[in-house]
Amino acid sequence: MTTASLPEQANRRWHSSIGPRRGHHSPVLSEAERWAIRELGLRNLRRLRYHNPDAPQWAVISRLIQPMQDVDASFDTPPTMHMTRAMNDAVAVVILRCADVGRAYWDWTDQEWLDLLGHSHKAFRDQVPDWAEGAVRPFLCGHAYHLGGFAGFHQLGRFDRLTLACRIFGRQLVEEEIGRVRAVLTGWGYQYGKEHDKGVPSVMSQLFLLNRSPTAATSPHHSSTASGERSF
């Protein structure tokens, strides 16, 4: 697959703005942190109406809250009330799970993230509080990706991988990279290159997530196999 030149590709490569957490902070929650979470309660943790943003317990769990807020700020998502509600509830779900297991999320295994996300949307809803509505799970996927290094999206059943990729990497960059793949496929004579096809965006989004970059999957290094055959 012929793509951009190496210098151009290097400039286009996506880099996460979220720094690694693993190894820099103790994974074990202190008694003070677990107490703070209990004291804050659902109204504060979910940031519902009349919650207290100045409650002193927020400072006690700041090392847990701040990275997730950084992730939320990095998402390419419309700033609607519905999306804000879902992001806040996703943070609350993770914080409550930390209190339950006594460990910070950056120490969770892939299996622990999978247990939270569920193998399907129904499985997710069956094991989270009733207030964690459907829009919460995709944001949790983003947190698992950034903060837990989770990449087992093939185990999550059916969900909109294109929306998740756009949320993490930015819609403009994702659409540009998919457009480049479509152009190559069209040049090869494949019908999959047509704009109306949904298969290419879904497959490419999965590749972007596995590569942890929307540009790595279409870089010159991946343009062919060792034998010179097309590797798409």
C-alpha cells in the first residue's frame, strides 16, 4: 500500500497526550481514599445537581480523579449535556470499582477491565449500577484504552468501533486515514473503497485501536509483506 513519504508520515503520526500512570503511583488505595469515596457518595461522585465541588474529600482522591479528567478532556466528542453526564458517570463507575477492589485502575489487568466492560452491552448493564446508562460503556472503553492499556476490543461484542476511534484519535484524522485506504482500494478495483461501504471504517477502526495510532496501520512500513505482496 503506497502512502505518504516517511517525513510526512512522521509528522502525521498520532501521539497520546495522556501520560503513563503504571509504576509511578502506588496501586493500593489507602484507608483515607476509601473513606473519602464513601463520604463523597453518589451525588458528588456523579456530579449531580447540588453536588459539592469543594468537598475536601476530592483532594484525597485527586490522584485517581485527575488522570480520568485528562482523558475526558482529550476525547473528541460533542460537549452536550448527555455526553457530559455519561463521562461523569463513567468516572464514578471506575472510582467505585477502585474502592470495591482496593486498587487503582492503572493496576487492573485486562481481565479486570473486561469484567467491568462486559462481553456485551447486556453483560455490562447486568453488573453495573442502574444509573450507568448505555452511553457510559463507550467512555469506559476510552478510559480502559488510555489508562489501562486495554486492547481486547474483539472481546466486547458488537459496538461502534468507528465512534470510539474518532473519540480517541480525533474524527478528522481518522476520516483522513480511512479516506486514504479507500483511495487505495478503489485503485485496486475493490468495491470496498466506495464511500457508502461501512466495512472499511469498522475494520480500519479496529486496526487503529490495536496499533494505538490511526497512522501506524497505514504507514509505509506496513505497505507490503516481506515477499512484496499486498498486506491489507
